[in-house]
Amino acid sequence: MKFLKITIAALLTYATFSVNAQTNNVLSNAFKQSYDYEATRNYEAAINAVNSVYSETSYEINIRLGWLNYLSGKHKESIAYYQKAIEIMPAATEPKWGIIYPYTKLENWTEVEKSYTAVLRIDSKNATANYNLGLIYYYRKDYISAKRYFDISLNLFPFNYNNLLMSAWTNYFLGNKNEATVLFNKTLLCSPNDKSVLEGLSLIK
């Protein structure tokens, strides 16, 4: 009887392994097909390939469909898949970055802002998220908020053209002319004869 139990257990283990292996093969083939179709810009076929193995609880499938739907111009569908991926793995920044693409295409700047803020809650020193949030506030003419985010990005990358230029202009509009002058001059080291920098310096003089 003991031998029979061991045999049954071994058979069940083998059967489970075989099912999992088959499932993995089907999943891998579907993803491979989707990459092949994506390479030829046949996004609809790529979406269909992944949909053939769709599972609502799969992070990988949802984030893949988020990207493919974005590429195909189905921005609302893309957002829905990215949101599912975020729900499945809330600590991941990957889908929070991904969802910014369709939100940007839809010009939904409120949601773009929320997405960058969500990234910063997990990765507070992310230079790109800080810089892009700074841009959002800069173009809203909320220079105090813009400066807060630009300062973080600039401290992380002190000799980056974009960080220097936007920090210079932000300080200019805040009336910090000495800081703006220093930053404009540093920007010239990155980009000699830069038109935006020369304009800024001429306004200060």
C-alpha cells in the first residue's frame, strides 16, 4: 500500500510537471509570435497572439497587452491593461512608467502627473520622474513646485543640459537672478552659444 501511495504521488507530480511544461510552452510560443508580429508592425496580430493565452491574473500578459495596445493606437485599452498590471504588482514601477505613454497620447496630464507621483512614492530619487514632474509644473507656471522637482533631478545629474536649463529658467521666473545667472552659465558649458541660454542672460542684464 505504501508503495502504491508513493507511485500515485509520483504520477501526480509528473502529471503536474507535464501540464506546467505544456502551459509554459504555449505561453512562450504566444509571446514569441507577438514579438515577431510587433517587429513587422502587425500589432493587431501581436495582440491576438497574446490574447490567445490571456489570464487576468498574469502580470506579464497584462503589461505586454498594455504595450501592444498602445502601439496599435488603442490607448484606452492600453490603460486598462496597465492598470491591471499595477493591481497585480503594486510595488513595480514598470507598469507605472508604461501607462504614461497612452495617457500622454490622450493628453491626460492629470493622470500623467499621478503616474509620476506614484513612481516617486516607490523611487523618490528617480531623476526622470522628478524632471518630468518639474516640467509639468513649469508649464503650469507653478514655478515653486517646479523648482522642488528640478532641484532633485539637478542634484542627481548636475551637468545635464536639460536639468541646468530648466532650473535656470525656473529660478529666473522666481526672481532668483543670481542663481539663474550661475545656472545659465553652467548650461553654456554643455551647449555653447545656446539660444535659450543667451536669451535668459540678456533678460537678466
